[in-house]
Amino acid sequence: MQALRKNIAEMARYIPGYQPEDGGWIKLNTNENPYPPSPQVVAAIQAELANGGENLRKYPDAGSREARRVAAELYAVDPAWVIMANGSDELLNNLIRAFAGEGEEIAYVHPSYSYYATLAEIQGAKIRTFGLDGDLRLADFPDRYTGKILFLTSPHAPLGFSFDNAYIEELARRCMGMLVVDEAYVDFADVSALELVKKYENLVVTRTLSKSYSLAGMRLGLAIARPEVVAALDKIRDHYHLDRLALVAAVAALQDQSYLETTVARVRETREWFAGELRQKGYRVEPSQTNFVFAVPADKDARRVYETLFERKILVRYFTDPLLAHGLRISIGTRQEMATVLAALAEIG
Ligand SMILES: Cc1ncc(COP(=O)(O)O)c(C=O)c1O
């Protein structure tokens, strides 16, 4: 394998959250939505499969035009400002490919979504991380950051807070390269940086349909950015990156905003109730703008809690990273699932 690029040979694989093969789990480790997608999505997929799947014979629309139109209408921008993607991960990857050449630098907040680092390693880009200070600002962030991209996960994962827009604007001004605001969880939040895309040339917002739209299994994401950025991302993506079923699912999901509002409201309500119950049990729970909470047990022995829940077939996310190993990221499931978690925690003590 002498031909293998050195950085690929040396890099570690990204390990996504565990997906058990057997049934019977309460699965709260990858921030999936506990509710099914909109019935309109299922109907659209069924319609696309009509006549014995006749449509599948043909390539999908390489430009995702209908989905872009619907997304653009929803976000009140021109369709030239929108790109659809095979999960927002595809966009994060292509943003690095488009903006950061080999040896050039990208940065992200540590802790946050570590997949940025994996994607940068594949590209052979340099990686810089910025920690969080006590005010949840980026520690030691330069007045003029000259790296090619800063990835800002907002709402933050796994801590759950949102950066406020005044601070995001400040970062956009301090970044000489691109500022990518990864809004994977924003539909569960009170604030969004979307309006800033028009104000700052270097600002890109990425979104996913995996969480709030219950479509992790379809692999759908999108970005809102200036047309020049969208055009660059259009050049480097696979031309048929979204299949026909994903495209009709995207359109139906984005069009059914009342379904989204109902399920998001339920998740938010369960989140607040669950966080309150955990606090009563002595956990420290960060206020969350997402569909998960970061919960720290009183003795900070999160690993023990993780393992004991695992034995009861309740799956939550434990990170070995020393900055996070004192807590657990627990996705918000149905109220009944969360009640089962609370009952298990009461037994564990
Ligand atoms: C912060 C963040 N960004 C992006 C993603 C990827 O989302 P998608 O399923 O759209 O690829 C995730 C998924 O967990 C995430 O937590």
C-alpha cells in the first residue's frame, strides 16, 4: 500500500455513535428524533416508488432544483443562496475541500463536533482548536484569524448552548477566511445566525434534516451562503449526490412546517421537564437549546452511569475526552423513554 497518501495511512477513522443491531434499546446516543417524519414525507416517497419503482430507472435531478426552491422560500432567500446535500456532513467536507488546501489551516472549537478534524485530516489541512473560556467565548481567539475556515457549532454540541448573534458577528469580522456556523440543532433553539449570511460575505450556515425533521436515515442537509460560495460547492460535489427518494423527502419535509413545529415543541417540552427532573436528582444540567442535554452526575462518575444504563439497554453518549468525561450527552426521546431513564437513574443512585 505504498501508494496510499501519508495522511490517510496515519489518520484514525471517525467513530460515529453506536448503532445497535438488536432491538429493545432506548437509543439516546446520536440525537435522533423520537418521532417519525411527517406523513407527507412517507407519502412523497411512496409516490416516487409508484408503478413498480419506474422512476428509479432515471437519474435524479442533479441540481436538486425543487428542494432548493422550497428551502429558499422557507428561509426567505433566493434559490442561488441554497445548496442541498447528502447530510450536512457532505457540506462540511466540501467546504474544507473548497477553501482549505493541503497544509492550510482550519479551526474549530474543542470540544464540539470532532468530525471537522477528520475531514480536515483527509484533505491534509492543518487543524487548530480553540477552547471555551468561562463566558463560553473562544479562548485566545485572534483579532485577525487568518485560517481558511472556523467551524462554530451553534447551538453547541455537546454542551447545548447557543452563541449569541452579536458574538457570531464579531467572529465573522475577526475571521479573514470563512466562518461556518453549523446549525445542526437550531430548530430546537431560540436564536439562529441565518440573517447574518446576508451581512457577512464570509459566513455560511449549515443545517441538517437529520434531527428536527426526523430524517437521519435519508441523509439530507443544506447550506445557506452567498451565491459565489454555493457555486463553488456545486462545482465539487458529486453531481447526483441526492437520490430521488431523498429529494422528494426533502421537499415534503420542508413544506410541512406545522408538523415540524409540533414535534419540535414536544421535544423542547420534554427536554425542559427531563432537565428539571435530573437537577432534582443532583445532576448539573447545562441549559439546552438542542434535542439533548449534557448532564453531570454529582460524583462526576459519568462512566459508571453510562455503563449501568447500558446494562439496562439504555444508550446515551459518553465521551472519553477529558473535557467531557465527567458528563453524559443524553438525547431527548419521548416522555415515556425519558421517564424510563429517570427510573433507571433512581435505581442506580
Ligand atoms: C454538530 C453536528 N453537525 C453536523 C452533524 C451531521 O449531520 P448530518 O446527519 O446532516 O450529516 C451532526 C450530527 O450528529 C452534528 O452533531
